[in-house]
Amino acid sequence: MRESCIECAAKHVGSALVLLSEARHGYDDHVILALGELEQAVQETELSHPALSEFIREARKSLTILMPQYLRDTEMNEERGVEAMEVEASLRKRMWSELLGQFVAGDSDGEPDITPGENV
């Protein structure tokens, strides 16, 4: 098992979301790349953020089912597309929440990483 890195997980989730968007615009093969990015995010969070890791894993499993159906079955496009986008939105929201929690809670020295009003 690799060391945890929440920032690395955020990068993988971000890449996955971009790839899923591209898949909806005709690049069907990007679905498999997106699922691989989500698996990387799972591995990056297993040790330090197990609940987030499980959340990402479940999102990946849902998208594994939804995206191929959405892309290939025109009758299900609207319904599956909405479901897939809801999974993506919840993934985006949870990832940002976890990242912002890191900044608000501070790092190991107990001090916030970002001070309100500070130029970042």
C-alpha cells in the first residue's frame, strides 16, 4: 500500500472528471482512463482517509456501470447521463470538502495552512 497523499488524490479525481467530460463529447475510450485515475485516487487515500477512499471506490464502481451504458444506448442517454453527472458532482463536492478540511484544520503542527485574507 502506498503512502497517502490527499493532494495527489485530488489531482487524480480532477483528471478523471476531465476525462469523463471528454467521453461525453465523443472520446468514448476516455472512460477507461478516467476509471484508472479514480483507482489511483482510491490508493492515494486508503491509509489516511479511508472513508473518502471508500466513497471514491463506490463512485468508480457506479461510473463503471453508468458510463458505458450512457455512451452506447441512445434510449438511456438522458437518464444514465443524469445519473453519471450526479455521481461526478458528488465526487467533486466530496473531494473539495476533504481538501478544504485539510486547509481549515491545518497540518501536523496544528496551524492552518492558509490564513484568511492571505495571498496564496
